[in-house]
Amino acid sequence: MSLDQDHALLMDAVREAGALAHSFFRQGPRTWKKAAGDPVSEADIAVDVLLRERLHAPRPDYGWLSEESEDDPVRLDHRRIWIVDPIDGTRAFLEERPEFTVVAALVEDGRPLLGAVFNPATDEFFDAVKGGGARLNGKTIQVSGRGDFNDARLLASARMVKRTIEGMSARPATYDAVNSVAYRMALVACGKYDATLSLGPKSDWDIAAADLVVTEAGGLSTDATGARFVYNGAVPRHPSLAVANPALHARLLEVVESLD
């Protein structure tokens, strides 16, 4: 299949999945815990099923990796793989805050070819094609040009805001907390914020789609040492996340190094 066909498939599937997720929002869905501090809901599972039907069933030769599906090591045998987070920001979703997203990427040989990040509560649909730019609701987006960390608008998790940012010797001008990692990255990609930083581990499904959105919007998405992400590894986890425009990204890594 052509990349254009896969892009159309992805856009339709993520938009439909977003509508399904939104139908559960603020409706008190059934919830349980996968592990301590790791909630999941019937909405996560329903969206996972829909995305698998819409993306994987038409492309059986592609691999599949999702937060809410049992990991099948056969995915390692595929050059192309769908990487999905049915609801990124489940905690915000369950707390009825509009900070969750439906996230999906098509990855080839470890790097994303296509990415979509959809917040159905705010109707913000971010998408990107490798070499084809990034968009928000169909309009081209670009990262900000701010290069000074002291002037930066930073996004992070609530935990990082409390434990790390407020204790920094060098601090950004403003900083806010948003639950969905992919949404934070997308908000940097469109210039609403200048950077996002996380010093905790992230999974492929958290970042693969938004990584491409950031890159195609002119930004850099790496771990806190500056290493680029490679996806669909045997262990699909990464140690940290630093996202910004190239000038600010370099300064962000310096700030992280000063925390040691």
C-alpha cells in the first residue's frame, strides 16, 4: 500500500477512535487498575479494539504494538508496525479533564512514517507525514523560535512540576502540567509551548506519533542525553524525554545535566 493510503487510513481510524473515546468522557466508565497507580477503563479497551480493527485488520502484514494489547514478539519480525495508545492520559480522562488523546503511528525500521494525535475533547487533530510536514486541523504548524530557557513556556507532568521544576536553579518563565505525554509534545510542535521535559521512562506508544509531529514541525525529540528514539525494540521503553526547537533543546539538555 502507498503511504498516502496508509495516511488516509490512519486519519479516519484515529478520528473514529476519538469519537468513541469522547462518547465515554464524563460518563463514568467502568475502571480498574492494571497495576498500582496505573488505571485503565472500558473506554481504553473499546478504543483499542476499534483501532486494531481499523488499522491492523486491513494491513495484516504490519506489526501491532498497543498499550492495551498483549505484546506479541512477532512484531519484531515486521519492518512496518502500528504503534498505538488508545487513550494517552487515562488519568486525566477519568478525572474528566480534557487533556487526553488518541495516538497512533506507523513506524518503519524503527522510525515513524506517519503520526496522529487527536484530542477529541478540544477537537485538536495533529498529524504528520515523514517529509511532508505537520498539521493541526489541516493547517501547517511549526515549533516556536524561543531559545532562552528562562523565557520558555514549559510543559511537564504534575509530578515533575512539584518535584523537579520548582526546585531548579534555572527555571522557565512559565510551566504547566498536562497528563497526556503525546499532547504535551503536540502543543510544543504547534508553538503553544516551547518545550516539554520528562525525566521518567516513556513507552513507544507514548511518543512515537508525536515524535514525528514534532520533527516535521521543525523541533527535536530525544531522550535527556540527546539520543534519538528508535521504536519497536524488544523492550519498547525509553529513559526520558526532551522536546523543543533546536536552539532551546540544547539549552534544555544543559539544564537537565545541571540537575545531576
